[in-house]
Amino acid sequence: MGNIITALKALPDLINLLVTLGRLLKETFGDNPGKYIVDAHEVFTGLRNAKTAEEKQAAARAISDLIKRL
């Protein structure tokens, strides 16, 4: 019973944390933070699949561009 009461008391703080996280994501990534995650996945997949020096350089540029978006 005590654990339930403790969990209920922590609920407002948890909700505030989630709201703050949502605001941070929106400020950092705009209205579509999911797009950033998809773009990051594509960039690192390209890096893993890069075989030539040119492909590796292109992947490095793409990672740099990804970091600039932060």
C-alpha cells in the first residue's frame, strides 16, 4: 500500500518532467523530432555501409550536418 501512495505522490513530478522533455525536444528539433531520429538512423546506416573513401567522407559530412541541427 505504501508503494502505491509513493507512486501517486511522485506522479505530478513525473508529468512535469515529461512536459519539460516534450518542450525541450520541440525547441531542439522543431515540430517533428521524429524526423531527426530517422535522419540520424539513415546517416549512420550510410556510414556503416560506406566502402570507398568518398562514401566515408560523404557520411562524415552528413554526420556533421546532423550535429549542426542540434
